[in-house]
Amino acid sequence: MVKTEKQYDEVIATCRALFINKMKDYGSAWRILRLPSLTDQIFIKAQRIRSLQQNEVQKIEEDEQSEFIGIINYSVMALIQLEKGIVEQPDLNLEIATLLYDEKIAITKQLMLDKNHDYGEAWRDMRVSSLTDLILQKLLRVKQIEDNQGKTLVSEGIQANYQDMINYAVFALIHLKKDI
């Protein structure tokens, strides 16, 4: 698991750097996005990854890695929105947004460590395409929960699904680095 933690931290460092740079460019404009809008952004990225995995011809020069990074960062934004609520105007400076990002990642990483302990790092034997499909499944679940105004009878809530998407995307990025 030490190797997994190191790889996880490396992937998150890349995602975090992009998040910070986009905050410098755009500020916290994303704070106005409602959860369904963030869910749809993640859905677009996951669909794009699936398309890249299935289609032989690619017309836009973006790869799976950049889309998985987008899934991670949009999922962190969604977790922040779940906690802080939606605003009418950007309200977070870079320092606070980064602290919130780090907080959400720390909680999500601990979830990954706990699940890896119980599941024995089964993800290492999975295909990237399966991780993509699991992300899409989680998105469909989130969309249904959103359509139900957040109510569930026996299922995990939205937060757990966003956390799982982050962890699946990290696993996919580790696989794509080919040094597992």
C-alpha cells in the first residue's frame, strides 16, 4: 500500500497544480455551478474517455489523462459545493479554495486506503475501460439521486459517489502511467 499511496499522491499533485492554475486564471467562478451542472461536466468527460477507448479516429488532440484529471477536479468542486452550497458570485480566494481541495482529497484518500485494505487492491487487476464504466455508473447513480432531490432509501448519498469517482479516476491515471 505504500506504493499506492505514493502513486496516489503523485496523481493528485498533478490535479491540484492544474486546479490552482485554473483558480489563478478564472478565480472561483465554478462556485456558481449547481450540482447537476458539475455532474454533467463530469459525465461529458467520462463519455469522452469512453469514446476515446472505443473509437479508432480522434479529431481533438486531448487524451484520456486530461479527461481523468478533469473528473477528479470537478468531483472535488462538487464535494466543496455539497458542503458550502452554491453562490451567486465567486466567493473563494485561492488560499481557501486550495485548503478545501486538500481537505476533500484527504478524506477521499482515506476512503481509498480503507477500501484498499478491505478489497486487497483489486483495482490493480482491473482495466482502465472498466474503471471508466464504473465512473459512468456512479454518474448515472448521482443523476438519479439528484432527480430524487437527494433522497435515497438504502443507497450511499451523492458524496460517496463523487469520492468513488475521484478514486477510480486516480486508479485509471496510475494504470495509464504504466508503472504499477
